[in-house]
Amino acid sequence: MGEPSWTIGIEEEYLLVDQRTAALVQTQPSGLIERVAGLRHGLVSPELFSSQLEIGTGVCEDMRHLRADVGLLRLAVTEAAHEHGLAPIAASTHPFAHADQLRITDKERYQALAADLQGVSRRLIISGLHVHVGIEDPDLRIDLMGQVAHFLPYLLALSTSSPFWQGSDTGLRSYRTAVCRTLPRTGLPPRFDSWAEFRQHVDVLVRAGVIEDSSKVWWDIRPSERYPTLEMRVTDLPTKMEDTVAIAAAYACLLRMLWRRQEENQPWPDFGNFLIGENLWRAQRYGISDHLIDLASGTLVPCEQAVEQIVELTRPDAEALDCVTELEHLRTICSRGTSADRQLATYRGALDNGASDDEALAAVVQMLIADTLAPPEIEA
């Protein structure tokens, strides 16, 4: 079928906070989503909890288009929220909110989901970044899903933004991942030999009435139910917009690199989910602040070194997709830290300056508000 289109689109889930108290709102103001839709093409929707909303870009041909869409959507959400004294934060958890104090969105879909998942659903006040890349051939989609799983721990490490949970430092850079793992049908997908084999497995659950369709399969990466895309779901939600764009670019470049190797009869080695899962744990625990396992050599390497290898490995693909600058921004993330690193530094700095624990956590939220709408670090 020739080379895939590599079109790209993303979804980001924002948490809404009170600008004055830094607390997560319990109930979304009436008409807020409609206001955002009026400002920016309607690419906004509710989420499970009323204190959350999701934006989605259009189908973007390149990273400049993607950056423009994300920037305008973040601005639209911010403007609409400010009218109610609120602000969005792009982070995978709120530093001190308690999920049992929040309200499920009053829509049949979310009420049914809460009834199905019971107590698990009440912990899902988490946000993520989902990246869709256009791959029209379904069998190629399945093939690349198995191969790119090797790189998911690196993308998670670069995106981490959830070190706090209900007012506590969890010791993890991505506590969101721990919450996600309580859901059914999560984690790494099995390796499938074809699109037909993937559909056979999903259709067993559909025929049994367990799920309606594959949108209820919440793997770290999956073929989209609605679009001819391969959807990456492993990542936390980066707070800075440029980090989101860089991680999306890296994912697209990795897929193209794997396709290119496939065309040259050099598919990526299959190291198995057991070893990849160990790297996912290390990314969840340490983010970019420690080592990941080089599975080929069986040695620990600094995350920064592993990221540099990805940048060089995919450089031809970044050139082909015109996103070298975005890809190289991964180095900036490594040098200044992820959102999780910045949150922890803000929290500890506030405590060192005499703030109470509550004040330090509120300072983290104020940092997240500022970083969510920070000026671009990459020149368009």
C-alpha cells in the first residue's frame, strides 16, 4: 500500500481548578464546554468527572499544524475557565484532590462506566495524553503496535506529571500509571500476527456482551476504534505544550523508523512484554531521573543517554516528517526535567522556605497553571 500518511492528532485531558484556592472544582460550570467549542471549532468534550474536560485536535499534516491546534485549544479552555474564576492544569493528577469528593459527569455513558467499574472508577481522576498516528493498512498497524511497544517506557519517562496523590508525595513520577493498572484490559497489548487475529480476540468480548467495541480496550497502545490510526496511550499529560508536541513527534518518528526497517527486512527485535514491563515500571518510578534497561545489552543506561539514542536513531524520519526541532526538544526535557520533576522541586522549595504542607501543594498547582499556558520554547 506504500508509505502510510503519518498524519497526527492528539487528545489532552485537563483538570479544572479554582484560581484562588488551587482546589479541584467539584462541578464544572454550566455552559463551559459550549463556550470552549464556540471559541475553537468544537473539539472539546466532557470526561468521567465533572472537574475534567478533554480537547482533541483535528487531523494534522505536520507538527506545526499540531502545535497551532494544541495552542489554540489550550488558550480557548483557559479563556473560558477564567470567566468562572477557574484555570485548567495539564497534569495527570491534582496534587491534593480527593477523588471521593468529586462528581461523575451526568451523562449516561459515564454513569454506566461508573456502575461497571464500581470503586475503581472513583479513583480515575487522572489525565493522559493520547497520540494518534495515521497508518491506513490495518495489518501494518498491528505489526507496528507490537514493535513500538519497546519504546513506550521512554515516552512515559519523558511525560511524567503525576508525583502526588491526595496530598502525598507518592515516590513515583507517574502515579497515574498505578491508577490505570487497576482497570481491566490495560497494560501492554499481546503480540498479534495480523489484524484478523486482533479482531478475533476483541470480538469474543463483544459477542459476550462484556464490551461494546474496542474503545473499551485500554491498552498502553491500541488501534483506534474510530480512525485508521495507532493510538499511543501510555503517557502522562505533559504540562508544557512543547513537551506534548515533542513526545507526539517522537512517537511518529519511531513508527516511521520501524516501518522503514520493516521495508529493509530489519524488524525490531521482540524482547517480550516481561522485559518491556520492567522498563515501564522504572519509567513510572523514576521518570527520566534514573536508568532504563538497554534490553539488547542487558545493562542499565541513564535515561538521557537512551533518549539521545532515540533522537539519532530516528533522525532520518524526523527529517522526512519535518520535525527535527521538535524531536530534539526531547533533550530539553532531559536537561530541565519533566513536569513531575518541576512539581517536586516547587513543593520541596516551598517547604524549605517555611511553607506549610498545604501551602506547598497549593504552590505546585500555581506552577502548573502557569506552565500549562507557558510561552512556546520551540520557534515555529
